[in-house]
Amino acid sequence: MLSMPKIDPSLIADFNLFQGLTGEQLAWIVSKAHSVLVAHNNSVFEQSAEALSFFLILDGHVRAVRTTPDGEQVIVRYFTVGDPIGIAHAIGRDTYPATAIAVTDCVVLAWPMAFWVELAEKIPAFGLNASREIGARLTENLDRIVEMTTEQVERRVARAVLRLTQQTGRKTDEGILIDFPISRQDIAEMTGTTLHTVSRLLSHWEHEQLVKSGRQKVTVVDPHKLFLIADGHKPANRV
């Protein structure tokens, strides 16, 4: 990771974590941080390492990966611009619960972990925003647990692809592009299925003109029809 010049406070003003804060408060927050360039495929932090800092993504995308006791890797979530990561203290931990890997070259702001407590105490609006952020992530995680245990695989994969377009989608002439490199294996790890199954589903959806996919690239051509699959209103393709 390479340190970079100081950041203009206005760059974080519109992020959810800092909604309702004054210019003076934002300037103080940024003054306590340092900006870091994390190269593609490098880690921002490692699972089980002591949580000494928390981070905010200013540019790029990050993949959170958790390794199970038997060595299996599970993609927990993708994070994008404006997302705080490594907020171990906020969930009652002193180590990082997963490894954060830069999917593209990333710029992050880093603060000492102790500063999280200071922020929440001195700026109530920050504390409220942080609680909402943690609550939203918890809800999403609970939704994914329900999906993994009750839904057919096609619905799970459709939901995962749609989530990614909502988080990072960019409109193109072909449809909504997931705006970072993502492989079929990545999607399989996100949804608790196999590479073979994801490949069969994407090929089937391409035939039905719902998506276009290539090397580490997925574009949703018909989000409405994919939503119908995700929501169970269309018979799932048996795989």
C-alpha cells in the first residue's frame, strides 16, 4: 500500500457515513486520516489480524473473503466507493473477520481504530449513520442466509447478480455492466454453489438474452426478467 496526498473533505461529504455533518466536522475527520493506494489483488487487511485501522473506499472496488476452518474461501461481500470497511470495533471485534482484497486499484482513507469511538462520541450524526450502515449490512447478511438455505440456486445467483448491478452497475449500450472484474468462480463463491452451475446458468441466460458475459465481465441486458427469476415469479431453470 502506498500513501498518497491529503484528501479534500468535500470528497466524502455525500457518502452515507457522513450525511448531515458540517464542513468543519468533515475537515476534522479527514485531517485524522491518511490516504492509501492499494494495488489490484493486494489486501487492505487480513482475516484474523489485529484490527488497528478502519477504512473508507474513495475509488475502486474491494472484495471481502472469509476463509473457513477447513480452508474453503467464501466471498462475503463486494464494497465500492463510499463504503467503510474494516470496522471491526463497531461489531465488537478486535480482529478483522475477513480479508479485504482490492478488485481494482483502489484509494482508501485509513484511520486508527480508536478514532471510530471518538467519532461516535463527538459527532452523534456519525454514530447514527454508522448504526444504519451496520444494520443494513446485518439485514443483507440475514437475507443471504435465508437465500442459501431455502432458495433454489438459480434464484440465488440471480439475486447476487442483481445486487452487484445495484451496488456498482454502470449503464452501457448493452445493458447494466457490473463495473469491476468478476469471474464465474467469484459468483459461485458468493452464492454457495459450483463453478459448473454458475457457468450453466449464465449460458442459459445468455441464450434467453437476459445477460451477456465474458472474461471477468457480466452485463445484465434484461434486469426485469432477471428480477422475476430472483423473486420466484418465473419457473427456475433446473440445474
